Amino acid sequence: LNATAQLNLPVLICACQNGGNCTLNGLIDVGIKSVVMMCECSKAYDGTFCEKDRNGCLEASCYTGVQCYDVPAPGVGITCGPCPIGYSGDGTDCTDINECLNLEACSLQVCTNTNGSYTCSCSPGYILSADMKT
């Protein structure tokens, strides 16, 4: 009796980058001699092999109309540009500034606060000048 036994074990390939961890929860490519394993990426990275910077602006947002900037990997998160004119805050949360609290805004006449601005009108007996403020 002339018998031979052969055991072929596939090689597990971990191609994860940037600190990604290989997992057997899913396999990308199952070949006869090798198996490419799935990657679990840190919060800073994305992609099949954790090769891409995850865009924080897709997961978080700035105030309406404010530019969002992704923090480059290995950092995570976003930074926001400045609040629009007439608003104060950090760019993520912006609050309307009440310009009417400034007594000079309408030269002591009638001031109406609006979103991001204000309007002036006159008390009875006065006429609004061309600058629309005095």
C-alpha cells in the first residue's frame, strides 16, 4: 500500500494599514492558497484596508453655511470656519447677535433685531436718513 496524505492550509493575509486590525468576521478574497482578511479600522481611517482618511464632515456638521474642515488622520473630527456675520459662536453652534442691544445701532430710534442683522425705523416725527441707520 503506497498512500500519501497532503494537507493544504491557506495563508491568512492581513493587509490592514494605519493600525487597522484583521478579523475573521469577513473575508475579502478566498483563494486556494491564501485568504485576505477583513479590516476593522480606527475612527480616523476608512476603506477596505484602512488606507483612506475618514472624512469627519460626513459624520458631523457645522452651522448652516459655515465651512467644515476634516481633521486629517490620525486625528479625528472636524473644525468649523467662523460663524456668519451677525452671529457669534465657534462655527458648530452659532447664535444671532442682538445688535439692538447696542444703543448706537439705530441712533436711539426703533431697532428691530433680525436673524444675522437688524433694521432701523423711526419713532413718530422722525425720518430715516439714506444710511438706513440714522
